[in-house]
Amino acid sequence: MIKKHLTALLLLLSAVAQANPLHTLKNLCPPDDTLRIVGSLSVGGIIVSDCASKNMELNPNVSYAEVDLSVNDATAYLEASDASCGVRIRFSRAAENTLRRYDAVLLDLAGCLLVRESHPDRLTIKDFGAKNIVSVQPGTAADLPRKERTVASLTDEDLYTFVTIPEAEMVFKSGTFTDIYEPYGQYTPKIHDDPLSHKKYYDVSGRMDGWASLLRDREGNTIYMLVNLLCTWRRDGNMVPRGLGPISGIVVHTPMRRYGGNMGRYSLRPVDRKDIVLSKKRNSPWKILTGWELDGTQGQQLEFEYLGVQGGVWKNGKKGDRVLADVGRTGGFLWTDSDSFIHIDNDLNALDAAKRGYQPNGALFLKGPTVGWFEFDTQGKPCEAKSVFVEFSTQKIKATDLSFSFSWSEGDADGDCCWGFPAEWRVQCSIDGSPWVNLQETATGEEIFLLRSHPWWDKVLNQVSGRRQTGFDCGLGMQQRSFRLPSEAIGRARVVLRLTPATGRISLIRSRPSDDVLSTNTISPDKDFMVTWLRFGQVMVEYR
């Protein structure tokens, strides 16, 4: 370790005044290590971030009810002039970040700290200040080399550079760029104030920041687009664009615990709304084969196979009955073998009359005891999980690809219903009665993913002593998940998907950010006081 630092120090002391190539910084600092720069070290490149943008970095919670909003403002991204690599810059003081998009800069990193992380391989310059900026030459978009990538072709060298994904689209084409429960977001007058009376629609607590939505490229692969809640364009009164087009942004790696933790190796952060150039026309090659959209065009009602049409919020269907699809080229069924009722409730992806806040749309709502998702052995340990099933046929379509996507969350903004639910889930597929096969999430490559609940206001919960605060693992709204189906599922009479708990582990209420959300707590028959309220905003099987 000492020898390495001495070698690096000699290199730095011998550095000349002109800018060194940006990639040489990684040569100085090995993976999973840090290096304090002694002496002058000049690097140059083009700034691809903007000090005025509110979408540069996730603002973290510093307490259960407070977010550090300075992290975004203190973050900048420097790309090599040939677009070969990029680094993240973290200013010590957000007020010193005056770097604008396309600025050509010469920096002296004397006194800065290099932090190199692995999996993926990325570099951050910390302890950076205005004194480290030698020169700034304003530029334009024409000065930045155009860098196009598909999701599959992204590499670690693309991190912290500005990339365009051509022919991309939103997987979920209803709602906004952040379908969240707005009272827990960051207060933004353009979103939360009535434009006529200038009064607030409701109080906004500012307890959380940042959400994500899925993008899909022309190859059918997905990536999460990250959007902070102070971005006024995230909910501008319009539904998300429904067609194809280029989407550009800075490639980042940002785990988001409130969303479920793993956001994939790479995510995309648009600098502003102009980076999202999607058509408003439905020109996607993907078509809905079967699905449950509940967009309000048929009223708030569900049609069951045996019970028939059930209208109105909170009117339960019959246990074991199947819900008929309301969109798609062919029919389909959705049901559960858990001890849960299915009825219609509210989603968060519609716009209110003023087209600024949110207004609930329809949602499939599964309400029942948590123990009803499991069978138990003689020792009281979970031995078999129950599921949500989706069944359909693919015989009448010509297709090369199939995908299964859904938006979901747990709870109902009531603390008693927002903890103790099955936390780890998976999706499996069976074709014409074949054994179940696990599917991988397209954005992360993982088979197991975490469910998050809605937030709730602090309260004394049933079965819990004392007043409990909103957990650090509560989400803000619907997670979006997507899976590719095996090619063998094409042209088959009966394809069944099941969404099922992957383990018996259940969520907890974390009192500190460092607490393990799952710990070793598992479900058992004596925990019959726990309830699970699964909410699906949209469920769809697509083909192309």
C-alpha cells in the first residue's frame, strides 16, 4: 500500500501543466481504493452535467423525514473530449458548482481525493472546489461527440458519459415520469400549486426523493430512467410519450433502496426534458397480447370469470375467481391461490383536473393475510408459496419476442398494512404444463427482487409498541418490473406466469438507515395479524 502511494506521488509531482488524458486517473487509483492527489495534476474534458439541473444525483435521506438536497447540486460529470470515458465530480460545497453543460474545462486536481469503485468500475473526484477549476470555455451541443448505445452494448467505460439510446420507448405508457404518492415528495410549486389560486393542492412533506421508470430499446432490453422530484418536467400536465425516439442522458450506477435496491448495473439520468425525444404517436413494434390496464374508460369495475362484472371501489370478488383481461389482442386470466380477495382500488398514474397533481386511476388490489401466501410444514416453517397467476394463449399471433411487465406496490398509506409482507419475489413461467422456470428481470438480470410499500404517516401501529416512523424502505409509488419470456412460449395453447414469494422472509420497519430491511425475520403461522395489500397498476403481456 505504501509503495503504491509513493509511486503515485512521484507520478503526480512530475506531471506537466497541460491536461492529462482523463482515463489516466484510473491508472493512478486501483479499484476499491482511494488516493489523495499531492501536487498538480491537470485534466480536461467537456462537462455533460449542468449546475442548474435537478437530476444529477440521488438526494439521500439523512433521517427518516429529511433529505439532503445539496448532493444533487454538488455533483457534476466530466467526459473526455473523445467521449471515451467520464468521471463524477463531487464539490465540497454545492454553491461552488457553476459548471454548465458543454463547458470545456481544464482542471487541476491538487488536493482532491480519487475514489474508485468496482462492480461497475467508476471513478469519483471528491474534495473538489472552485479553486480546482483552471479555465472554462462555454460550448454547445455540437462540441460533444454523439455517442449511441443500445442497453446491451453499454460498458463501464460509458459510466458518467452522455449517451443516446436510439429508438427507445417507455415500457409503461400511462401516467407520468414519476408515478408516486406526491405528499411524500419534494415541494415544487409548478406541480403542487393550483395555477389559478396559487394555493397548494395538499401539504408535501419532502421526506423522500427520486423515482424511476423503465425504458426499452429496439432490442427489447430495458434500463431504468432516474428522475429526481424537484424536476418540474417530471409531471408537466401531459402523459408520458407513447412512441419511439431517442432518449439521452448520463449513464450512472445508482442503487435506490426505496425502489428495491438493485437498479441494474447501469441507469440513465436525463439532464432535462429535452433529452427525451419520444414520439407522441403509438408507433411501438410491441403490441399488448393480454393485460389489465384499468384506465377508467370502462369505469371502475372488474369482470370476473364466474362472478361477472363487479363495479365500484372496494367491492370484493369471490376468492379463487379469475379476472378477465380488459386490453389486448387475446383474452387472458389473472387470479391468485393465496387467501386474498381481488377488487378494484386506486392507482397513482392519472392526472387531476388541473393536470398537475395526481388522481387515482383503477388498480387491481389483492387484500389478505400474509400467512395466506404460504403453506407451512409441521415445524411451522414455510414450505410452499402461493402466487398471482396470469394465463394466456399465444397460438393466434406471429411473434419473435414476448415480455411480461407490471407495476406494483404494497400497502395503502396505512402503517398497519405497510410492513410484514413477503419481501422477496420471483416470476416463473410454465408452457403447456411444463415445469416452472425462473425468469430474469430485464433491467437487472436478477431472478429475485424486493417489493416496497407505500409510505405512511407516523403512528402507533397495531401489534407494535410505541409510535413508529415511516420506514427507510418505504417506496414512493409503483415499482416497474419487466421480464422476457422464453422463445418456446410462442405459438402455444397455454402459457402461465406466476408471481410468487421467493423466500419466507418478510419486511421489517427499519428505524435506522443502516438496519437490514429483511434481517432474519421469516413468516410463521402465528403471525396471522399481518396483512398484505398488493396493488397492481398495470399488468401486461406484450409481443412483437
